[in-house]
Amino acid sequence: MNIFTYKLNVIMFSIFISMSFSLFSQNSDEVNCGNITSSKSIEFYNSIKPQLKKFETSFLLSKSSRGTIPTKFINSIPVKVYVIRNSDGSGGLSSTEINDAFTNLNSVFKDALLEFFLCDGIEYIDDDKLCHFKRGDEKSFTENNYVPGLINIYFTNNLKNESNESICGYSDNVSRNDMVFMTNSCATNGSSLPHELGHFFSLLHTHGLDNNTMTSELVNGSNCDTDGDGICDTPADPMLTSSAIDSSCNYSGTKTDANGDVFSPDTSNIMSYSRKNCRTLFSEQQLARMYAFYMTTKSYLSCPSFNADITVNKSETCETSLTVNFESLSENLTNWQWDVDGDGITDYHTKNPSHTFESGIYDITLTVSNKSKTIRKKFSNLIKVGTYSNLLDEDFENFNILEKHGWTNQDISSNGYHWYSNFGNTQSNKTGPSNYKNAQNGLNTYIYAEASGAKEGDVTSFISPCIDVNYQNSELEFSYHMFGNDIGELHVDILTDSGYINDVIDPLIGSQQGSQSDDFITKTIDLSTYTSETIKVRFRAVRGSGWKGDIAIDNIRFNTVYTPISDELYKVYPNPIKGDLLYIKSNDLETLSTFTITSLIGQPFLSGVVTDNPIDFSSLSSGTYLLTLIHGNSRVVKKIIK
């Protein structure tokens, strides 16, 4: 293992949740946090890092282009609060203190597009022995005091780690164990509760991995993405202490990095060990990472009694229009605001509206209120209408599952079993592909069902855009990699107007490769049965008995064997287009020829009969398009650049 790989693995190990520490504190006013991570947590974070990076980039670009991101897109995060008191009911935090803590919390997290609200009030646990407990002892009462599907925060008088040292708090978000533990004094100081929730949403201390070793991050920032906290807009931090920070929050230390440069850390960063009263903010990239982690991993969080969850009668169609009936699932509401086309404008105020959509892919945002508060939730790419791929050729190299490609990712079991896009290996030892590269750029991107964090028997589906099967000699081709002791099953289904036809090939069950480094296997499916129909293809993974069960697929292609059109028959020019006109010249004027202009994912824009007149591209923006020419029973597809 080279030093770069080692450092990258170290930062990925720590960035999901900060490591457990020997929590000796040199900071007299600081009792530090005590988070623990596991190998499964590390593997899971590594598996989703491509999705995180794309969300982070989108977040930062959006904020840069608009100055600030509109608050109407802030997502509401439900929290169940437990206050541990003495057996006689005395002690513990007051409701006023908790409300003040949440007000402060939301002021800090609003720029991450996250806000927290109390779900079903405060629950009190009156038990002397729980007012002082060590990490690990919490299992005895969380079994009976825990609500799944939201963040459970427990406030008590004193917490200690396994070494019997006092700690401020810690979080646990492995799989769906959504818990945060806080001491009362730290909960009300203004920065420690945001600090622990920063860990919950994947942030590391600004000084990095180890509390007892000087950070290897350099002051000049040259290794900022691999060392320290792995975030480049947080300056290198030698681990701040109160002795090196004056009362005005200025750093007065003289420590130097490996190059001899004096550190200049940010004493105001919430994820540092600065004085608590100095810690007031997250950096822009920290905000982006927390937002990305929520959107990728924690968007299922929902309050059972007060939520913005919805259901629809139908969310997809291959037709050019679709009428969708929406239903709000929470009963105790007084106001609804539906934005059904993603433009930030409220379209409906009724509980269960209907809306007719034209071709496209749409985000849905619902804001709901009761007598005391308002919450909101965004459902990305929920409605897909007329999403065609007449020439399906998906190698995933420029693909993001969460973008608008017309594909649908469904966690059927709702236990966190998902498909993710990835390159290289899946970061899970002894499962998934390895050394998967190509000659062009050294990386091959694929999608895979991540077994870590899911349960045996969980099901996740990956569904294609609509495909027109116009010719009898059509087939579907895909490649798969299934290696590991815990591999479950991969099924391929076809959706027609009559519903799903399951298992159009024999299910692939158990490990299919002999070793992790084996190549993908290619499979072909005859589609002649579906001639003249519009179909969708569903890849359905069933999770095996353990985490060594990653299932990967790649190079999904819809093929039709055509008689090739000779270049001598047609001449297409100019390409790239200069101006707005594209000419198609045919040497066979007796046979009718037609053309279609689509996006790279098959969305149609222009079509017609080939004539001597040019095709006007003025209505289309700059980019790459597909030109499909049909001449009798022959077809050719060319990429056109405007």
C-alpha cells in the first residue's frame, strides 16, 4: 500500500463518524466527544463517496451562483428528545433549555439546508443510575426508549467513556441506529450539540484522526483532501487548546507543520477543540458535506405523527403525459403547500391534489403546518413522464443515480438497501469487483447494490427508462459481477403495459465469479417477444446473509441488428454545427428516410422526413445530441455536437 492510499484510507475511515479516543483533554474548559466507528461504517462511507461528492459539488455551485440557497428548500429533521432525571423527578434539562438549544442548533444548520424539530414532545426517564453512565450502558434503556426512523437524543447529567473519562457526548448512526447522547452542561453551551450532530452527519474534527498525534495536514493546503479532516476550506489544525487561544478567540500558538510553517487554525469552527464560546460556524464545504450525507443516507428520517411524507397513485409512465394523485400521509395538519414542478412556487394548497405532468422528470416539495410549526421535505426526481431511451447504451461513466437520467432506484424493503454508482472497488473486502479499469481514463464506473447496512432478504430495484422495441431482432445486454461469501440473488424483470414479467432469465444466485479480480460476465436477453411494445427493464437484487454480498452491473445495452447504412448513402454536415443548421444529403431519393434528434438519454426533441432542407437547431441549447436516421429497415445513429 502506498502512502497516498494509506492516507486516503485513513481519512475515509474517520470521516463517517469520528474515531473513539483516549479522551485526555488539554483544554481546561473542554470535555471532548467520544464517538466510535466500525469497519462496516468505513466500508459504507467509501461505498457512497461518489454520490456525496456529486451532491457536494451541486450544493456549492448552486450557492455560488445564487449567493444563498432559498430557505424554502430546507429539509426538516425530526428529533425525539429524552431527558434523564433523578428517580424522584428532579434535575434534568428544562423544556425552555431544550427549546433554546434547538433554536441555536437551527441557526447553525440552516445553511446546510437542514432544520431540526421536536417530534411528539419531550419524554422523561426518571432513574438515578442513568444520570451517570458509561458508553455501552445505554443499551439497557434505549431498547425501551427509542423511536426508529428519526434522531433520538438523550440528555443526562454525566457521560464517561470506557476508560472512565468524562465526555461531552457521542453519536451513533451505524445503519439506522440514529442516536445522540449529550451531557446536560454541554447541551446548553451553544456549540457542543451542533458539534455532535456534525459528527452524526459525517464530519470529523478539524485536527483530524488522532487526539494525541500532531496532524499531518500541511498549512499550505497541498494535502488538505487526504489529511486532517479531509476538507479543504478548514485550515490545518494542530488540535486547539484553551492555552493557545486568548479571550478574544485569537490563536497564539507557535506549533509548526512538517514544512516548518506555523499553523493558523480557525478557532471559530464548530468541529474544532477551540474554546466552546469561540465555536460558532461550519465552513462551506462542511455544510455541503452534511447536506450531501443527509440527501444520500438520511432522507428517510420522519416523525410518525407529524410529517411531510406523501404517496402517489403513479409516479412513472412511458406516455407523454401523466395525471398524478398526491396524498399527504400525516393527519393532524392545517396547511399544505405543494410545489409539484420544482420551480419554488406553490401550486396547490389542498391535502390531496391532482396534477397532470407533461414529458420530463420532476422534483416534488411539500411544506406542511399544524397549529405550532411548519416542516418541509423534498422528493427528488419523483415523477418521470415520457423518459425514453431509444438507443440504450449505459456504461455509467458520466452517470449519477440521483440525477435526471430516467432511471429509478427503489429500496423495496425500506431498510437502506440501495444501488450506488462507483468506480474501482466497492471498498468492501472480499466482495465486489476489483482492478476494474479501462484503457481510456483508468476507471470504469458501474452501479452496485451495497450489502453493508442492509438486512438479509432486503430487496432493491434499479429500473430503466422506457424502451421502444420496434424490431423483432432486438436484445438486451448487460454485464454483472457477483463475488463474495454472502452473495444473494440478481433477477431481471420486464415491465409491459400488462405489468411486470418476473425472471425473464434464470435468477443469478450466489457467487458467480471465482475471485474478486475476475472480469464482469456478459449476459444477453432475447427481446423478440416484446416487439412493437414499450418496456422497462428492472434489475432486482436480493440481499444475502451478510455484508460480503455486493452485486454490481455495468454496460447495459439495448441492441438491434440492423442492416448498416453506408456512409456513401448519407452525408451529414457540418458536425459540429456552425450556427443553427444541420444538413442531411441522401443519394437514394426514392426511399423515404426519417430522422429523430434526441438527448443522450433518449429524450426526443426534433423529428421529420429527410429532405433537401436543413434541420433547424436554433431551439436547442449547445451540447451533444443523437441523430437517428431510418432508411427502410436500416438505421444509423450519429452523435451531433452543437
